[in-house]
Amino acid sequence: MTVVADSGPLIHLAIVGQLSLLRRYFHRLLIIPHVLDEIVTQGQGRPGDPELRQAIKDQWVSVEPVSDPTLVQRLLAPNMSETDAAVIAYALEKRAALILSDDMSVRELAEREGISIIGTVGILTRARLEGVIHELRTLLDQLVNEGFHLDPNGRVYQEALKRVGEMH
């Protein structure tokens, strides 16, 4: 299965020490140079930087550019960065089965283009359901404390906890 990743889940899973879940579930990820730049250059020394460098060195993450820049321009919408449009364009070029992203505009466009999408909460929920991690709430709370846009009183947070049996 071809899987293309946006920067969000790579950073967020690194924050909670769970980036290895991506290797476990997908074996190999593809990213574009913009994503690498966001995490390694702009985010130098922050969560995701050393983990992504190691993943590339270990060859389970590959970096390739979008080959058709006109596709990026066609996908670009007013509420979307060029990087987000490029992630979708690259996924379309590679006929990816799945995109990893937490960004709402990427999620909406991926769905319109017929590409499945999963984010950080979905990955962590899957890991909890499979017994790979032992508690979801702690990791979600850690993400919220680090500035992850997730409302503990909101639907996504509450449904994830309910799904894994951690609702009080």
C-alpha cells in the first residue's frame, strides 16, 4: 500500500514517542521535500526532526518531489497552503491508497479526490485497539498540552476514547 504523509502526524506522533507506529502499520512512507523542509529545516531540533532524519536513514521514509507542478496549482484552494496541495498532488501521482494528515483542508480535498485519510488520533486509536499502546487518553492529553488542535470536550477526542473504552 502506498502511503503519503503530511508533516502533522509525523510531528505529533514524535511528540508522544510513537512515530514507530507508522513503520509498524505502513512499512514505508512517502513524503515530499516541502514536508521534509517543514520538519527538518524549519523545525530543526524540535520533535520530528531527529526521528524523521533517522527514518530516512533507515529507508522506511522516502522523499520525492511532485513531478507535475500544474497538478499542484489545479488543486490549490484559498484555504490551503501550496505544501498541502502538493501532498495531495503527490498522492494522486503515486496512486496512494492513504494520506496521513491532521489538516482539515487536506482531509477534505483528499476525500473529494477519492483518497482515504487518517490522522494522528486515528493512528493512536488503532494502536490502542490493537494493544500496542496501553492508554490513549494520556497521549491525547499530552498532544493537547503541546498545542495540538484537539478539544478534550469535542467530538473527535470523546469518540476516540469511547471507541477504545476509556470513557469515564
